[in-house]
Amino acid sequence: MIPRQLTKTLQRLATSFPVITVTGPRQSGKTTLVRELFSDKPYVTLEDPSERLFAEEDPKGFLARFEKGAIFDEAQRWPDLFSYLQGMVDEDREVGRFILTGSQQFGLLAGVSQSLAGRAGVTRLLPLAAPEVPTLSTSSLNSIMLTGGYPALHAQTINAQDWFASYIATYVERDVRQLVNVQDLSTFQRFLRLCAGRTGSLLNLNALAGEAGVTNKVAQAWMSVLQSSDLVYLLPPYHKNFGKRLVKTPKLYFVDTGLACWLLGIRSEEVLSLHPLRGSLFETWVIGEALKARYNAGESADLYFWRDNNGVEADLVYEKDGKLQPIEIKSGATVTSDYIRAGQKAAKFAGDEALTPWLVHGGDDNYERSGVDVIGWRAFAGCLSDEGLGHMTSLH
């Protein structure tokens, strides 16, 4: 098994809560991780129709097999589970007793919030963060972005294009049909590809709906499905005004650049290197790495961007020790004067509240220049430790 940074967080929560939940997209490694980490517990998947039927027809008989605890995979498939577990853990508060996984966060987290509030430690496992990729030290940036982070693509010899085709077909068939009434699956897949073409851009649901040929209401429902499945992430604008007129629309990002590349028809590093969306895909990769660092440390995202109507922009912003860390993202391998000016400009909106701005770029150089910390992509990935993004310090 590929070592995962979430392990420490799960071990910590298992000493404090009777129930541990792990959400995340399908094939992100949830089942593998919890079965390895909690190998002493019986495992049951509620995707299995016979197990689900047993649970629905005789819930007490079903759960009598697991008085000492269990791993329940795809727990959202039996919504009543959460209420029954509430009674069981209230009678016996033994920590680390039940482990729940789910690939639809809305279903799983809704059950937790309604029945298991205060009884469950909540985590999210996304595809591999760059430091978890076994070949990180020998891979090019284009290779990392093109392959993405789904563990199957790094743990076995498999054609990535075949894997992504199967993944989308399975995802659409299983998850989309469960979450929303999609009459025309081909239209949904077109919507998904249109979203990939907008990764790194401000979300415009009206335009998406128009191009996909669906109503705004349908587009909104489908976007919620993509969020629930952890395929996309909406990065909100920073909420503090600083006396300026702000852009209030979130930015759309795919969680995995490999999936985004596949949806865009990018099949090789050579095509990616010349693709007009390479800059947006690199920005997507950086945002994804920051998001994974947060989640792996058991923290909420609390990531933002800044853009005002005067053209002042920071691609990524987060709070740290009462200050703001602005990050400018540039895909080029060579750091130019324009890059440095963009880094300087990224910090201006926050004034004295801004920390030294970072410029994360697509090359390997790391140094300080004109009040900007220049950080290469590999160094940025390497210093996103399992302590979380908020603990990351300057490399200089």
C-alpha cells in the first residue's frame, strides 16, 4: 500500500471519537487505507445488495454481528445506519469503534450531522498528494499533472487513458444516477467536459448551462453532484473587504489534474506542454495540493483567492498566525520580472496584514527576489508536510 498522509490524522481521531468517517471520491484509496489501518475490524460494504437487504430488513440482526465495531464501506447506501449507530455508541463510548467510508460526501455527512454530531471524527481523503506519489523525485511536472493522483495509476501497471474512461463511465452510471435524475447521460458527460475546460476560471453557471443545453437549475444540480463526489472544488473569494469592491464568484477547479486532462483530450506530455490550458491546469494542481494538505492534516479547507475590480489578484490566500499568506501561481519554468511583479501585486490588497508573498512556478528554482519568495513546483510539493499547509514556512 502507498503510505498516506491522512494516516496520522485517522490514528489521532481514533483515540478521541467512537466513530471515524472518511469521505472522498471513488478510487481515492479510502477502503485500502482503513482496512490496512484498522485491520482488526470486520469489513462490510453496503454496496453489496445482500448485505444492504439484510440491514434494511433486520437492522438489529445485521448490527448484532458488529457489537465490537466494524468498517462500513459506502455507508451512505443505508441511511438508517447512522441512527442505529447513535444508539450503540451512546451505550458504549469506546473510541475508534466504527469506521465509515463514503464516496458521496453529502449523503454521509448529512447522516453524521443529523445522528452522530459530537460522536464522529470527520476526514476526507482525496487522490494522492504529490509527496505521496512514489515517483515524484524522478517525474516531470507534465507527467505528474497528466497522470494525476488516483492510487491505481501509481500502484499497478495500467493504461491511464483506459482507466479514466472506465472511471467516468462507472462514476456516471453509479453515482450520478443515485444522486440526481439524469435523463441523458451523454449531456451530463458534455457538461463534465465543459467544466474541465473552465478549470481555474470564475464559475459561470449560466454560460455552462447554455453551452451544455440545459437549464440553470439543472446545471446547478449537476455542479452540486460534482462537488458531492469530490471531482470539483469551488474556491471562494476571500471574505474580508479591505475597503474594495470584490469579485464574489467562486473559482472552479478539478480536484485531479489527470482527470481534467483526460476530459480535455490531452493524452501526452507533449500535447500538455503546448496546450492553451496548461497554465490553468498548473494552477489547478497547486490549488489541489494545498487542499490535500489541509484535509490530510484533518483541517477544513479555509482556502481563498482574492480579486477586486481594480485588477489586484492573488491566486491563493489563506490565514496564518493572524496574517494572510498570498500566493501567485505561474506555470512557466523561467521566472521573469513580470512574474515577480505579479507576486508583489498579490500582497498589496492586504497591506500590513500580508506575509511575504510566494510565487509558485513550474520550474525548479527556489530563492528570494525583490521581496517575493520564489518556490519551484517540486519544492512546493515537498514542503506541504503532513502537518498541514498552515505549518508550511518559507524555504529561505
